[in-house]
Amino acid sequence: MKKLYLFDFDGTITYKDTMFLFLNFYNPTRYRKAFLKHIPLFILLKLNLADAENVKKSFVSSILKGEKQIKIEEKSQQFFKKYFPKAIRENALDFLQNINSNFVDTYIVTASLDIWVKPFAQQLNIKLIATESEFVEGLFTGNFITPNCNGPEKVNRIKQAIEGKKYDKIIAFGDTNGDKEMLSFANESHFKFFH
């Protein structure tokens, strides 16, 4: 029986949102300034009066735009070393490590940027579907190559990734409204399963 497992990352298999964690780790001084400047936008976002992708792009770019890809990748590895496994929910880690990999495809499907999630996915031996960062001539442009991987976009990206493959069962795990479409797409869905 061929199964497809789909896991949201932030809050589902981790304890916290890794975007804020990583950006603060990357440059605490720049992070504090950017965070204060973005508070009005974060409030509008909570009230559904701002576009999540634009706010995210603005915030990430205020800290990382123009940074060298090699530096960002080094920092992502340091971040991973600091936060793995302590940022991961213990029962999620147990579950992931005990998935029988025969006849199974497993993906992390996250709105977080590939930049900092990649080392976690590699360590867990899971394929990654994330919001992809744009680098030009070795520098981060502050833009994303793909739309923000949230809500309906999660399902679009999953369908692209599994095109031509057939599964007997699709099992999804999520913890927020942004996972709703992915949970509906699956045959079996679990909300806040590891909490």
C-alpha cells in the first residue's frame, strides 16, 4: 500500500514559528529594528487587512536582502545545529523516525523559506516543499521564486511534486488555518496531532 505523508512544519512538528526564530538568530540587531517597524503590518495581518505574502517578503527582506547565499547557508546550518532536535516536538520526531520508508513518500510542506528548513528536512530524510528564495549572482534578492506556500498554494505545490504518482492513502498533519486545504486534500487528516 503506497502512502503519502504531508507535514506542515511550523507549529505542527516544531514548537515555534521558525521564521522569527531564524531571523533573530541571523542578525538580532537588524531583527529588532525590522520587527518594531513591522508591528503595524503584523497587526493588520492578524485582522486580515494585509496580504501575508507581502508582509512576509517585506519582513524577511528587511533582514536578509543583499546577503550572500553562502553566508545564509552557513547560518542556516548553525541554526539547525542549535535547534535540532530541541525545536522539534518529541512525539513528532518519534513519529517521523518510525515511518516505514517502504512504499511511503514523506514531505514537509511549509510556508517557511527553504533557506532554513532545508537542513531539518535533510536530517529527517524528508522531501521539502517550501516557499523558495531567490538568489541572483550569489545574493538574496529579498524575493521568492514561488508564491508563499500556504493555504491553496500548499495543494498546488503538492500536486506538482507528486505528478504522475499514485497513492492508496494520503495522510496530512497541520495546526493552523493555512493547512486547511492540505488537510482537505488528504484522505486522512490530523489537526494539532503532536500537541
